[in-house]
Amino acid sequence: MTLSRVVPVREALAAACLGALMFAAAPAHADKASADACAASLSADGKAIYAAAIGQVSSGADVRETVTSTTKSLAMSGQISRGSARSNAEAAGACLAQAGS
């Protein structure tokens, strides 16, 4: 392969990588209104999880990690029922995913 054929391939590859990085760095367009509508149908404990986590998720935090840590904190402090914490976290997480996507 000649040098004249290698350079355009490298330039094209560099441009493709730069384009991918720019796309990955672009902020996600969150749909908070849809997430809020979803949260309206949650139980009281689910709403507590949603309310405690929405700020972090809207800021780009990982939904699963945020819901897990928030739920544990609320359950351990007695603010939500431990017995139904998992099911409420899953429901709240589904709503929060709409805000974080």
C-alpha cells in the first residue's frame, strides 16, 4: 500500500473517531415531563424514591446506581418500607430512566 493511500484512510478514520466522540459527549435530551407523568402513578414509597433521585438522574448520573443508593438510604432511615423497597425501586427506576435517556 502506498503512502498516498494510507493518509486519506487515516484522515477518514480520525474524522470518524472525532465524530463519534462529539456525539458521545453531547448531552442527552431528557424527557422529564414524561418521567414526572410516570411518577404520578407510583406508590408513596415509589414517589419518595423518585423525588430523592430525580435531581441526580437529570444531571446525568447512572439511573441504576442512583436508584439503588437512594433506595437503600431511604429504607435504612425508615422513610420507606424495607419490605417493598425493591418493587418500588424498580417502578421508580422505570420512570427515572425516562428522565435520564
